[in-house]
Amino acid sequence: MECLSEMVREDIIREVKESEYFSVIADETKDLKKTEQLSLVLRYYYNGAVQESFLEFQRASQLDAAGLTQNIIQCLERFGLEYRSNLVGQGYDGGVSNGRGVAARIKTEAKHAFFIHCNAHCLNLVIVDAVKAVPEADCFFSLLQKLYVYMSGSYVHQKWITVQKDIYPEAPRELQRLIDTRWACRYSACKTVMDRLPAILRVLHEIDLENSGDRSVEARGLLAQINLTFFGNLSTFRKILGEIKLLSDVLQSPSLDLAKAVDLIHALQDTLDQYRSESCFDELWQDTMDIAEQCTVASERVKRRVQRESLRLKGYFVDSPIGQHRCKEDDKDKFKREVFYPILDHVHAEMEKRFNKTNCDIMRGIQALNPKSKSFLSEEIVLSLAGLYDCDIEDLKHELYQARKVVQRRAGCGNELSSVLEFTTFLEPYKEVFHQLFRLCRIALALPVSSATCERSFSVLKLIKTIYEQL
């Protein structure tokens, strides 16, 4: 096994050296013995494709920035990689690159190694912060987790399986556990609960009628919270998280480049903007009422004492959980104003904050290498990117002029290019002519989009360690 792994590693190092420019992606996890392991992956362009190749696991004895930086640099030096001149990017999920952390320390050694925050992790943070900003949404996910925990109990779980077999012809399904680091995957949790709501309510009602102490009290409490507000949140997040999960899955593709990632992020923002319309909300509210009718749950809640509004705040919208009214279940407009629109607005605002790279020379430069971009081969933007990587500006100006002519002639023949990868592959046979432009394209493709490849290696680490422990 050691010989085979060495052969594979030698091939990877050979490809990286031939491709010249590469990025390093790193993430850490604990193995079965609770020892911190650092996963190292190299991303580069080779033979017409973008490669993300796992290099090795390293035992991380020190988890501070200095220790992790030393691990990464020693690894690159051990394999003879020219990181000082050829390392063009660093990709982490944020956990190993805070402040004057790993990214800043490595950049002092390799001036072209710009840090790219994992886009999948950024998307996860968008949902986390948006949910925390809307009290009703935060309570909704807490209730989903309570349902999962309650249905996982041995007695309740058996009844849960029996009720599903009685109601549905297909195989029983399990409720999904909510994971803080995988918010986009909560779409599956919302979908399962929506598809199995009648069964959930029947289980809770049956246990409530048993009068079996704590178990019945918990069932009664959960039933009291499964109301029209809950249904509205369920419909809302199944819709929004469904769109976000699609983007999350694509962002974790090893072959995705930053130009395409930006296009997909903008497409999601446009979709969320369209959701903020009367027709979209009417459709969602109808889904909510259909669920309520299907589950035979009354849409009216017990009347509560109406909290008086401060005369000083009359006519103002108070964006604060302090003194904020809970949404009445029979008030469609109030749900829209206090739950649906705030969720959309906070998601949109967080995406603007975390993905707004329009002023970043690197992102704008990569977009200018995308044939589908409006700024394709824009001299000002491309030269700005070239300045970051010490390209020969005069040569690049001539190459840009000739490249525009060649691409236009190709498009005139019906052979249009559609991505940075296709453009790079097109230039490769003429790399001696378009030396600087081809170099920029390879750098653009080598820049990381996410750290998902490192995370995939963790499952293999667990498998290897488990087998090793059994030997």
C-alpha cells in the first residue's frame, strides 16, 4: 500500500510541476483517537482539465497559525514544489485563516498566494446569520431538531415506523438530524417533515392520549407548536433552501472555477429577488393552507392578550425581537411582513456582504477571462489582474488584441467559447504566442472555489482508521 501511494503521489507532483501554477487547500479534523489531522489538497490545471488532488494527511501537533503554516510549507518543500513563485492561491473554510493567521503567514513567503475563502462555507454562513436574525426562523429550526430527537427515542421511533407503514405505501423515512456546519442540507429535513406531517401529528396525538408521563407531556408541547406559523416557515424554507442547496452542491465541484461560481451566486440572488413578489408569496401561502387542511389543523390559534403598541413607535417598523409581536396564524399579511420578507431580506443582505467581490481585482479579472462575461478580455480589468501576478504588461496588451480577433472569428463560424476552461484549452496549442494570457488563464483555473475536496478525504480517513483499529 505504501508503494502504491508513493507512486500516485509522484504522479500528482509531476503534474503539478508541469502545470507550474497551483493552489493549496487545507482543512483539519480529528481522527478516531482524537488526534488532529490536516488534509492537504493541490488544485491546478493539467491536460485540459482542472484537477484537485489529495496529497496527504499530516498530524497537526500545533493548531495555532504558526504550527499549521509550518506543516503546509514543510510539505510543499518536501515534494520540491516552488511555492514562493508558483503558489497562486490558498483555500480554507475560515477555521485556519483568521486575522494574521495561516493565509497571512504563507503570503509573506509566497506573495502571489492570495486567500480565497471557501465559497460553500460562505454560503453556509449566509443561512446561519439570516436565520439568527429572524426569531421565528430560529425557533422553527429548534423545533425541527426537537422533533428529530423526540422521534428518535426507542418507543416513539417504533410507533413512528408503524404509523408510516399504515399511511404510506412506500418505505418509512427517517427525520433528518440538523447539522450546524451543513445548513444547506437542512432542505432534506424540511422536505421530509413536510412529506410526513400527517404521520408526525398522528404519532404525537396517540402518545398524547396515552397519558404516559413525560413522554405524553413532550408530545403535547410539540403539538401545541405545530401550527400555521410552523407550516408557513416549513413552506418558506423548503423553497429557499431548495434553491440554496443546488448552489451549495455545485460549489463543491472540483472542476468549478471562480468565474462560474460568481455567475451562479448572482443567479441565486436574482432568484431570491423574484421571490419577493406578491404572486410568489400567494403561491407559498396557498401551499401553507393546503398543508394545514391536509393535516386537519385549525388555522385559528387561541386568542391572546394583544400587546399595546408604544405611541412613540406608532408608524414605525421595529426590527427587534424585544417586544416584537408573534405572527398571528390567521394573518397572512403579518406573516409576510414579519417572517417571509425578513427572511428573504436577511439572506439577500448576507449574500451581498459575503459574496460582493465586484471591487476585488482578482474576481473581476477572472470574470474578464470568461467568454460569457460582458467584460470578456477587457484590457483595463485583465491588466489589473495581471499586475497582481507580475505579468509582462506590454506583451499582454498585444496578446489581448490578437485574442479578441481570433475569438471573434471563431464565434463567427458558430464555435463560441462558454467558460474560462474552454478558453484556456483553446489557447493551449498557441501558448507560445499567447504566453502571458495563457499564464493568467492557468492561474485563474488554479484558484480554489471551496474546501470540499478536503472534507471528502475525512470520510476516507475515518474508514482507514476504523479498519486499522480492527487489525
